Amino acid sequence: MNESLTIFTSITASYTYSSELRLSLEMLQQTFPHASWIMHTPDSTLSLKELVSLNLPPAGYILFIKEPAMLASKEMYPLLKKHLEQNPETQIALPNDPANARIILTPNYHTLRGFEQFSQQLTQHDNAPIGYDGRECWLFLISAQSLSNLDLPDDLFELPHQLPAEQIMIIPQAYTHPFYNYYRETRPDILPFVPEKIQSLLDIGCSRGGFAATVKKTIGCRVAGIEINRHEAEVAQATLDALWVGDVLSLDIHDRFDCISCLDVLEHMPEPEKLLSKIKQWLTPDGNILLNVPNVGFWAVVDDLLAGRWDYVPAGILCNTHLRFYTEHSLRQLLDSCGLTVTLIEKHCIPIPEQILTGFNSYQKSGLDVDYENLATNAFTVLAKCK
């Protein structure tokens, strides 16, 4: 019998401003095309708990998703459901995630196609279910019958903590990749590239202010931010010394900064030259521009193209709001044309898998030019100064 599926989830005000978050919701809805969706929105007059109580189906299964900022494999729900059907002593089934999947396989994907391949590989491993280990509960499946017999907490995602551990199982082969930190990034990987002894930093696209706050804590300098997402900017307001909300190109700022960071921002701009020109006006005479830019020539993207794939996703090299794409050559050309001198460029490399490297070697032997260093580079971190 094909049991019905009801999905309860919540979305924040950021879904109004963020195309990336809206895409994640659309992709998740496509993963569960026959489910009934009940969403708690910012303008809901009822709590999620009240929505559940009013809309609890008499039968079938209920999937609770804390927030739809995630990728879920198409195998996830059938695997969770199968476990609950075959193990009546289990009340709640949870999927695996990147941090814990490595007990079976190390996550090695960088595109949607890679995610699909990795998820499929996981299903081939016959690992036994894992008892609940207290991890943050982002998604779980429960039968409507089981849920009707429980007292619901105000925070429904505390439910796994209220049940005996033996009634909750993590299914290793069922896989999700949450983007729960999409606006929470502190970017410790970029901190070593911040010039020493700066007195001020402006972070463009600061989100919740995580990176700027880390710089302030580490260096002790004044930090400011620019953020177009008004909902996330409210969080940054409490952290930064100054904050401007809106489109960076429309802002009139009279302050000057020793360092201006643009971390994964340049590729979102329809005319990056205008942004760089604006940034130059806000720099102190010896100031630095700190950039982080993804490399479209990365091996995973090239491998997808050879397979006829180019899939936009909510985050990563092929983020759906990327309007410009760079290799080192085109990035250097852009900066030079804007009157900037590159003083440092760090290539963040991820080794090319052996089977893909064999193919690239064949191309080279046939006479094609193959830039192995570019293929292995996932992103560039750049420091630049005005000429």
C-alpha cells in the first residue's frame, strides 16, 4: 500500500529576499512531488505545533523538516519509511548527513550530479541503523499513528530528545545535505589572508556578520558590513560597528577602510567592474581588497559538462545566483582592467579523482591543452591593491 506523506516545515523571512533559499525549497518539493506540504511562514498566526495539531493526517507518514535549506536524495524517504515499516519498535527515523556519512564513505561531491552519485553509492552499503546520538535534528520521519499518541513539545524538533534512544534510529544509507549554515558562515579559512595591523574592515555581503565579527575578535579592528538581505542584516546589526542595508552599488558611503572583503560576491554581480570601481573609492591609500572567487574550471564542473550536465544549486560553484564565472586567467584580466594589482593569489585545491585524471591524461596525449593546476582548483583567494 502506498502510504500518504505529509511534510511540515518552516520558512523564514529570508526566503523573500534569497533566490538561493527559494531554489532549495523548489528542489525539495520536486524530490517529494506527491507529498502534502504544510508550511509555517513568517506571517502565520499559528505556531508550527498548532499547525500540526490542526492538520494531523489520520494515517500515513509525516516528515518534519526544520527548514527546507537542504538537498535530499531521492532514496532518502523510501529508506526511512522502509525502516519504520519493518521495525515497529522504532518511532522516529532520521537520515544521515555529511558529518556522519564518512563512517561509510567520505563525501566527495561538488555538484548536484556528484551529490546524486554519492547518495546512490551510499545505498549500496549494508550498514545497520545507528542509535540516535543526540545530533541536531534537522529532519525526521514518523508515522501519523505514532505521532498521535505523543505529547508534542513546543519545539517539535526536540521530540527525538524526549523519546527513549532505542526508539530513534539513524539510517546510514538515507542521505541529506543541509545548508543550515548558509547565512552563518564565519569563514575561518579566509582569516589568515586578512592583512595584519589593519584598523578597519568592510565586509561586502556580510550576511549575519560572522566573518567580520571573527576579524574583530582576532585583530581588534573596527568592522562594518553591507548586506542586501534585510532579514539577515538584522542579526548582523548587533555584531558590527557599522552596517549598511541595500544594494552595494546604490549606497553612498563616505567612510574609508584598510581592507574590504568580498567573499564569494563578485560572481553574483552583473557588472563586477562597477563593484570594483566603487570599492576602490572606499579604500584607504594603502588599502587591500580581499576576494574569494570560485573557479568554474574546477574538475567537477568539467566532468559534469562532459556528461552533459550543468545544474544550478543553492550554493557552490554553480549557485543559481552566479552571473559571472571565472578561471584564474579571466579573474586576473578583470582585476587588471579595473586598475588593481594582485599581490597574493591562493589556489584552494582538491585533488582530481584517479578515474577522472586518467581521462584528462588521455586528452593531453591526444594533443589537447590540459591545465591540471586549474582543474584541481576549487576557488581563489586574492589580495589586490590599487595600481
